[in-house]
Amino acid sequence: MPSIKTLTPILAGSYYHIFNRGTNRQNIFYTSANYDYFLNLLHKFLSDYVHFLAYALLPNHFHLVLKIKTELFIEERGNRSLIEENGSLKSVTDEEQIGREVVRQLKRMFITYAMAINKQENRSGNLFDPKYKRLEICDQSYLEYAIFYTHFNPEKHGISNNFRNYKYSSYKAILGNSKTKMDRKLVLDLFGGKESFVDYHQGWHEERKEITLE
């Protein structure tokens, strides 16, 4: 894995591995509804800005693999920028401006989720570590591995006996046929199809198991 650079800039068209954990390693998910709420917020705040390639949500941390979109349609209202789905507004393709919009949306999402959990758990203060980690993915081999690593994470941490069956990851959604917010086609094309996607995960899974047993 590359070294962690918390201030890596987010730019349009680039791929990122984004992850964070609860402050002091405390839980950020307490009930099944919490996981669902987090996923709903991801879609609400980010669907117009990114392509979702992989995710895994564990009790005290999460992993996301995203591709930032290369064009947004925005409207300035005071200090706010709003996405207009019909695309009738100003087209923005500047990679730095799009990156700033994504950072802003991530911040809004984290704050919204933290406020809900603090109310639920009767707690106050930071829910997440103050600075989420983001790694730019600059080559296909690491992109493929980042997707595997994200899906394998529940098994790595002993949350699941088999990462393929873990409920709160995107592995099944990518292989399934039902409607999903994941960019299934982009992911499967990256690996060369479903069979290659499964084979890649199986190959790295066997290698990780051997390393664990050494």
C-alpha cells in the first residue's frame, strides 16, 4: 500500500481510496439501520459527483474506492453550489473546482452522519478521526488491488468468515443483476468481466490467507 497522505488533493477524473475510523477507534456503526443510513447518505451527497467502485463498512471504520466525475452542472446561490440533474446549468470541467465540490460534499455527509449517531448514542464530540485518509490511485494494478482490499477488509479484521458474504460491502452488488448505485460496468470492465473479477479476488484471497498463516 502507498504511504498515506491525508492532504492528497481530490481532482476530477482521478481515482481515490478513501477511508476513516471512529475517533479513538470507537464504533461508528451500532445497528443495521446505521449502515443503511450511511449508504443512503453516500448516495445522496456523492452520486452526482463520483462513480462508486467499491465500499466496505465495518463497525469502527469504512473504506471507499471512487472515481471523480469529469463534469458537473452547478448553480451558484450565495455561497452554495447545487447540482442540477437536468444538466441545464453551467457545465464545470475544471478539475480543481470539481475536487473542491467533492471535498465539500464529503464534509457535509460526515457531519450529517455524525450528528445523527451522536443523537442516537447520546454522545458529543467527534465521531470520526478529524482527518479522513485519501490515497490517489494512479495505476490500474493498484486500483484492482484497492477494490479487492476493500472487499476483503471484513475478513481481514475477523468481522466475517468469508468476505464474499459480508452484508455491508459492494462485492455482491457488483456481481449481481439488481439495480445498484455502484458503477458495475466500470468495475467489471476494469477486471475484464465477472469471471476475471471473481478470479482476481480468489487469487488474492488465497495469498492473503497464506500470509496470515505464516
